[in-house]
Amino acid sequence: MTKEIVCVVGARPNFMKMAPILQGLSAHPELRAYLVHTGQHYDEEMSRVFFGELNLPKPDRDLEVGSDSHALQTARIMTRFDEVLEERKPRMVLVVGDVNSTLACSLVAAKRGIEVAHVEAGLRSRDRSMPEEINRLVTDAVTDLFFATSPDAIENLVAEGVPRSKVHLVGNPMIDTLRLHLPAARARRAAAKFGLEEGNYALVTLHRPSNVDQPDLLHRIVRALEALSVRIPVIFPVHPRTRGRIADVGVPSSPALQFVDPLGYVEFLSLQASARLVLTDSGGVQEETTALGVPCLTHRANTERPITNSEGTNRLLGTDTAAIIPAAFEVLDGGAVPPRCPALWDGHAGGRIAAVLHAHLSPG
Ligand code: UD1
Ligand code: UDP
């Protein structure tokens, strides 16, 4: 008998994680994936573009929740997702990452007694002022099957009382997607489109509330980027959360400091792969730069992805904007970094996740 797994996506980083999982599931005819998009992200460049690029199937259901306060957005996802579960009565709900959609759908499933699988379980920043940390903790509190991307995540879960037998170290599905699309990204040569020379520009993404929601801090960050752009051209694809705030800070784009709209996956990967340096607060970008061997400076006080520091190219800067220029110049003055990549970030995580799901749902 076919067993249905309701798979949830909602926000930009979910799409890259889900694509290889769905691909992996397609090798198991006894398992049927039913794809739900919550609609947490909805702009063409924050959502639809990725379906075409990553070969994701059209969602079976779009909950079209849109933006709102955390409480209202989460509540709307929960109400609408509950109707989906009432109708589908799936064997399992699979969520990825740490966004509001992850929390909302796992909670609804658990309340209905439906098993929850969480991909990227166990990551912890230990900073509860981060909305994502609350999402991670609550999701893992109701998860039945835990998929870890790194050994530190297993340690965190076991320390919280999760039986080791429920945790599977499977590698990183986001890096499956990177490895699949890297040849196309290199061939795209996106730098030239923006007037940049390969290997000679800094790429910036910032969207965490802790960086962009305080005008004073954002103002200081933008001043630091201006100073950096005197030494090396800077390109900054601006997340919608950041867009309005940047406008308030009032910075004109110059050839040396370009603000552009959010980019499609292949174009952004193309820019990451040939950047001299990346400055970010994104979770996914910390991992992707590690897999690419590109130096990454993370403008945050902490990271839930410490493996990108210990076994990758990521350096945690803290939140003092005065650290940006010295750290960036140190990278620019330094030599090439030897490429390193965490174990199992090898392009096969989606297949491993599907195999565990198959063994769990169709034992024997
Ligand atoms: C969300 C996630 C964050 C993740 C990020 C990925 C939560 C709590 N936060 O943050 O963990 O790193 O996505 O990008 O789940 N907006 C648009 N168009 C869109 C989507 C959003 O204009 O398609 C604007 C709206 O003004 C909205 C704001 O961006 O209010 C923030 O969107 P929201 O989904 O609430 O949080 P993100 O900052 O995107
Ligand atoms: N990304 C993209 N276009 C952009 C910026 C980022 O396709 O303009 C991709 C990036 O390569 C990674 C993912 O979006 O795969 C990261 O998502 P985001 O930074 O929004 O969320 P986070 O990982 O911080 O939760």
C-alpha cells in the first residue's frame, strides 16, 4: 500500500532542501510525496523562480498565507494546514529547516498524532532572541524522526533527551542541490552581467532582524560596505525584509556598491562560487560557502552551524560593525583557503533521507 508523506515548504531556503528529498523519494514507489507550499514567501524571486530552476513539482496545495506578524502567520498556517491533514490523513509530515512554516506544520501534525520527520534537526544557536531558535526547539520537541546534517546536531538532541536511535546523520540536502547545479552556475558567469570580474568582488546578503531591523545598526553596516567597496567591488542582492530598511538608510547604488533584487538560485550560486569573499547572516549561505571553499564572514553573535567554522570557511564576526573592515581586509590580504567540507556533504543526502523514510514506513 502506498504511504503518503506530506512535505512542507514555505520560505526561500526550504526549496533547496526539499528538491533532493523529493528526488530521493521518487525512487521508492511505496512512498508518495504530497507537496504543500504554505505561501510564507510568495514573490516571484523568493518562491516561484526556484520551482523552475530546481525542478520542483508544482505544489499539490498552496496555503497562500502571505506575510504577517509571527503569531498571525503561524496561526494561519496552522489552521489551513490542519484542513490538509484532515483531508489527506497522511502517514507522516516532513518539514525542513527552522522557519515559521516548519514550526506551524510540525505542531499541527503532532496534535493530530501524525508522525513528524524534521530535516536539519538539532541545530542550536542557543540564542532565544532569534525567532528561528524558538522554531527549532519547538519543532524538535514534537519530532519523531530526526535528520541531522552534522554531528554537533546529534549531540544537541541527545543532550535534550532524544534517544540516539531516532536520529539519523544523513548529510546536507542543501549541498546536494549545490553540487547538482554548480556546473550550470559556473557556466552562467553571472559576475559579468553585473560588471564584476570573477574572483574580485565581495558578495553580501543580510536579512536577520538582529542586523536589519535596527536602523542605526543597518546604517553602520552600509557605511562599512561603502568603505569596503573602495577596495573591492561589492554586490548585495537585497532580501525583501531588508529592502525597505535599506531605502530608509538612503544609499545610492554606485558601480562599486550595487544593491540588486534577490537573485534566482543558479545566478546567486554563480556569484557565490566566484566571489573573493562573502559577508552574510544567512544560515544556508554559511553552509554553501563552506562547500564552495569561499571565505565567509558571518555578521552575527552566534551560529547554529558551528561546523562551518570548525570544518569550513566561515568566521563569526560578532555584531560590532567595526569588525567588518579588518576581517574583510585580512581575507583580501590572505592566500587561498584550502577547501574542506564536512563529512556526508557529498550530494547524496536526499537519497539517504528517502532510504531512512522507506525503512521506517515500510519495514521489512
Ligand atoms: C524568513 C524566516 C527566516 C529565513 C528567511 C529566509 C521565519 C521566522 N523567518 O524570514 O528564518 O532565514 O525567511 O529568507 O520564518 N516579504 C516579501 N515577499 C515575500 C516574502 C516576504 O516582500 O515573498 C517581506 C514582507 O514584508 C515580510 C518580510 O519580507 O513582512 C519578512 O518576511 P517573513 O517571511 O516574515 O520573514 P523573513 O525575514 O523573510
Ligand atoms: N539565495 C538565492 N538568491 C539570493 C540569495 C540567496 O537563491 O538572492 C539562496 C542561497 O543560495 C541559499 C538560500 O537562498 O540556497 C538561503 O536562503 P536565505 O538566506 O533566505 O535563508 P536562511 O538560509 O538564512 O534561512
